[in-house]
Amino acid sequence: MNKRGTHVGIIASFSVFILFLVALYVVVEPVISQQKDKDLVINYLELRLLQEFSGNLTTAIISNCSGYMLQIPLADIRIKDSPDLKQIAKDKNNNVIQSQKALGIVNIASTSEDVLWLYLAEVNFNSTGIGSAGDQGLYEVESIRFTKEIFEEKIINGTINFETLKTNLKIPQGTEFSFSFKMQNNTIINAREVNTSLEVIAKEIPIQYYDERANKLNGKINIKIW
């Protein structure tokens, strides 16, 4: 009788334990599911934000530049002109050389440097213009590189026009988010300041971005959702 009673007690205890696990799952499962949903949303936002802040960058290295002004057709760099396309020219010491784009031609001021780097993208570069066109000269296009890059200007525009950006992202209904941009000099720009009692999930994304002088810098984007 004692052995039978012991077995019944074990079975009863095991049954209580199973019921406890079932009850725990019923309570915890929605939380786990909700956490997974938020993880999916924040990963989606990371991808979409980086897409929104990116654009095409063409980098051309031009040699035989010393001693005369240059007149470089965009066709030589295998790129089409557009009203939004801007340029900046720099030397090996990262100094900006005066340049101007007009009618599908980039004019670059005379310099003592033999090699120049020319950057073209649909963002505003801090490049001073020159008044007159140069001679086509004997320059050579040593290399051309086409890349997809993140631009400081696009991130700042996203913070300024946050509501438009939010609409473009098409995030799931009922989800709210904000983001901030930390520049290499530690300046932080916030897209949206919020106070909420809801659980907030955050993700920090290290990035490399180009500023208005075509400098490639390190920064961070911090995304928050709730």
C-alpha cells in the first residue's frame, strides 16, 4: 500500500508540475511572441533606414592635372548628368579644389597637384565654384568606382522630415519609433523626443557616412521602438 501510495504521489506531483509549465507558457508565450515581433520590426527599420540614407557615389581618380584647368565630360566618367548631381574635387591632402558642373561637364580649377579625386553624388557637397571653363587638357581617368554610401545630408533630412520618413517606411500599425544620429565629433541629432510608459527596445548601428566635404567618417544610428 505504501509503494502504491508513493507512485500515486509521484504521478500527482508530476501532473501538478506539468500544469504549472502549461500555465507558465500561457502567461509567457505572448510576451515571447511580442518580443520576437519587436525584434523583427527593429531589424526591418535598420534595413529600411539605411536604404533611405544611402545613395550612389561615383569616385574618379584623375591624373596629369598639374598646371592647367580641367574640363572633364561626365561621359569620360561613365555617368549621366542630372540636375541633382553635385561634385567635389580634392587633392591627396584632402584639400578641396574649386570645381563647377555645368552642361554635363565638370570644370576644375588649376592646381599644382598632379592627381585629383573627383566625387559625384545626388547630395550637396561643400564645393566652391569657378567662373570660367578650363581646357580639356591631357588628363587621364585612372580609375572609376561606383559604390552605395550613407550620406550625412540624407540622415539629417530624415530627422528634419521625420513624419514623411515614417510614412515612407511603412512600419506596422501600432508601432512607434524614433532614431538619433551620432556623428564622429559626438554631435547627436534626434529625430524625435518621446516620453512613453511602454517598453522600449533599442538598437545601436555603427555606420560609415560621407559628409559635405566627401570625408568618410564613423558614426552611429540608434533606433528605438515601442
